[in-house]
Amino acid sequence: MRPVSEAELAEAVAGASGPLLVRGGGTRTIGPALGEVLETSGLAGVELYEPGALTLVVQTGTSLAEVERVLATERQRLAFEVPDLRGLVGREGVSTIGGVVAANASGPRKVQVGACRDALLGVRFVDGSGTVVKNGGRVMKNVTGYDLVKLLAGSRGVLGVLSEVSLKVQAMPEATATLVIEGLGDDAGLAALRKALGSPCDVSGAARHSGRSLVRVEGLAGSVAYRVGRLRAMIGGEVTVVEGEASAALWRGVRDVAPFAGKDGEVWRIATLPTAAAQVVARLEAEAIWDWGGGLIWLRTDHGRGADVAAAVAGRGHATLIRGEGGPVFPPDAPEVATLVAGLKAKFDPKGILNRGMMG
């Protein structure tokens, strides 16, 4: 099924007699693929764009590339730096803005500006009964129903099928620079990232891979130069500064987990305390990319190490299997959370037909 309007989408959901697999471009789906495919790519187009107000309203089947193209005409962007994981998971397809929101897909700049859900102003969606629901608004001052707007981001379609999203956007910076710190072990390298993040230098990215720690700053050229100097003096050690496209390429690699693309093994996304990151990786003896100062770890392990990963993060965070078949895709919820999730699903999808198995 491929509805081309919100009314057709509502009719399709209301008339469904079995499970539906909601799909935009199919680039971000993880977990079991169950049910008849319901494509949202027919719901495409920019509804409203006000560069002066930094707001964009768009139908959810619109490609991410088209959204970025429209914003670039006014030197603006989606602040949350959407990852492109097609190379990592070995898929083709076209990423849609609805899929981005449904997955709460967010990159290294999350440490500064928040995740995709923090840029959401409003949503329209069809719940599991076929009812159209509108929540939030189209401008930044409208926060009516804000909690429900955030709830839909990252829900992976189990609570409703998004038809329209309203987003706040961001001006592109005048300058960008990345400090590349060499010659430090993992403990010292991660400590340098935490030190930079704890400084007043407004860091917009902090990551580590292959023995290098990366710290990014963005903004007006004079401000960037000043903050680079402050950070260089603060961190010490062997520091190189790269700018422009060279800097952007480094962060695309972190954002898209590019070092793991084409390599064998399972890939796990681990959320943990930055201070526990090095210990988690050392225990598993696996290749790692640390993001956000270590609070997010992308880990490449041998196949079948799901139990080891779960043991390493127990009490320190949670792990999600992004690529592979080594165990449950999503971490188990605590009993009280599981009760809350079950209640939300029963409320928004009483027939239990939307994206079964897409969340824990």
C-alpha cells in the first residue's frame, strides 16, 4: 500500500485486518519485518518553509535529500546531523524525513543542540485505529501537547504513522574547525573529550576512533578561532586543527559509523556513562567508535556475542543491535517501563497492528 494523502493513509490503517509494516525509504528499519508493507513515500512535499522564523513543515514521505536541498538554498540545515547508515547496514533506498523522526535519528551534534525530538515543533499522525491526530504547532512559540510530539520521535511507528512534521532549523555556521588529538590511550583520550565538553567553549562534537580524539567547534570565524586556541591550551598534547571540508569529512565518518561499513561482525549501539565507556570496550576487546565524549559507543564485535555485550553494559546503560543476529535487537525494559509502554501501545494502537516487534 502506498497512500498519497493523509486521508488515504487513515483509510488504509482503519481498514487493515492484520499487521502493517510502516516504511518510508526502508533505510532505518531494525527488528522483525512483520506484516503488509505500508509505504509513506507517497506523502511528499514541503508544506511551509519560513527561513526567517527557522521553521519547516513537511510531509513525512519527503526525502531527506530534498529537505536538505531546500534548506541549503537559505544556508540553513537540520541541526541534529542525521546519520546515513546505509553503508553500515548494507542497504540502498532513500531516507525520508518521517523515517528520520520515527527513529529519532541524531548525530554527533546532539551533544550541543539535542536530538531530532528536540527540533520537533508539531506532528500529524494516524493512530492504529485510523484516526488522524494533530499535536503541537508550526512555530516555536507553540508548545501545546509538547510531550506527545516528543513521544512520537523515536517510537518507530508503533504508536502511529506520521504524516506531517514541523521542525525548527538552524543557520549554517560561518566557520567549522576540528581539533585532532593524537598520541593518547583510550582513558586519556576520552578524558580529553570530557574536559573539552565541560569547558565553556560550546563544543558541537566530541568523538574518538583509531587512537584519535576529535573535538569540533562551529560558529562565527572569530569565535571559532578563539575557542580553538582555548581548547588547544586546555587539552595540551599533540593537536592538529583541520577546517572546512576536511573537518566535515571527519564528522561524516563519525555520524555514519563509516569505519565499520564493509567489515564483518555485529554492530551494537551502546548508551552508557562517559566515565564507563573505556571499561565497557576494554571488557569486550572490540573495535569502538566513541561519540559524545563516550556516552555513545558504536561497537563492532564478532558474531554471537550478544550475551557478552549485555553483561558488559549491565547496570551501566543499554545496547541495541544495529547489524547482526546476535540476540534481541532492543534491550529489555525495566518492569515499570514495560508497563508504561504496553499502556501507550494499547491506547494508540488498540488492534496491535503497527510495526510489531520494532520496539522492546
